[in-house]
Amino acid sequence: MAKAIMRDPVEIRIAVSRPPETIRQMAVDLYEGQKTAMVTHLLSSESPLFTDGKPLKKVILFAGRKQRVKDLARALQMKKLDARPMHSDLTQKERDEVMLDFRNGKVDVLVATDIVARGIDVDDIPLVINYDVPRDAEDYVHRIGRTARAESLGMAVTLVSTEERRYFQKIEQFLHKQIERLPFPEALGEAPEAYNPASENRSRKSGKRGSKSFRHNRGGRKGGKPTGQKAP
């Protein structure tokens, strides 16, 4: 639009700060249909993210669209998790009430769009989960920046489906590192082949769409695929 209506426009980009080292950044390679089950696993007493046997409290779960936020909150509530949605369809009064309950520890999981990625100030958030991979590195930085505030430690987990790998690769390129991969729990079925940026790039350059082979993560079902999922 700028090029269409302006003469010789100049674009100025402000440098985006990288996340602090106090945030342990992790990712899980999975199929889109396995994401909700993975969230439930991460918030259960079997989660690999904590060892005291107690579910994490005051977690923010980011999704890309408000309808998905609504659906996710309902799905987690059906699994007996104390989850509340936060999105633009709520009135200001409703948003204030949700945030007050979240700050006071009355809400365990805040399911939100990027409306929460900027501007909230809650110091004791132990974990941020990206249900959808942000399309922009700046959004990623703002999202996970909700944890590890006030010089505390924090964790961030991004759920990366096969369709979203190219977006997550751009985030890793911005960070100048490959994010730590968490093992996929065998109880949830078989995950796709582990993401390998080098082979992915080679496949693109050669004009191929990528490998169709599968790797069994932690002893997943032999020879099978998760129900309702197609091999990439």
C-alpha cells in the first residue's frame, strides 16, 4: 500500500530484543491434531517440566485466533482444568475480571490471543505455551516475555506442527540457535519425524517437499499414524 500511494517510501524497522537467557525455550514436534492432548500433558502431574508432582499454576496459553481461544478454553475446562479465555470479544469489564482472577491465582490457565502478549504485568508466570507458532519473531519474543519477569526463571514451550515448521525455522534463525526439543510422550501416539533444519533446507533447494518417513519418539506405536492424521 505504501508503494502504491507514496513516492519513494522508506521503511524503518526497530530492532527486536531477543528473549532473556532466564527463559528456558523448548519446542515439541507433533501433528496439529495432537496439540490439545499435548497441552493437557504439559499441565498434568506427568509433565516433564516440573518434578514436585504439582500441576503448574498461572500458565498463559497463546493461540492465533479468538475462535481457537474459545474452543481451547472449553476443551481444557472439559478436562477439569481451570482455564479462562481472553480475547477481543470480551468487554473491558470482562477482561478486567479475568485478569484480576488470573493475578490472584484463581485462574490456572489463561488462554489468550496476542491481546495479552503486550502490556500485562504479572511477575510470577512460570510457563508460556504457544499453541500456534507465531508468524513473526517479534510476536514470539513478546509472547514468551510474559514469563521470567522480575529476574525470575521461566519456561516457554512452542507446539510445532508439520505445517508450521517453516515459521518456527524463521524464529530460530532470528534467535541464532535451534530451540531445545522435548520428547513426545508415547502415550499420545506417534509424532512426526524430528525436525532437522539442515535437511529441510536441502529438500527445498532440490525441489522436494520433504521426507515421508517416520521416527518413533520414545517407543511410539510401531508402523502407525495418529488417528485422523496424514503423513506429511
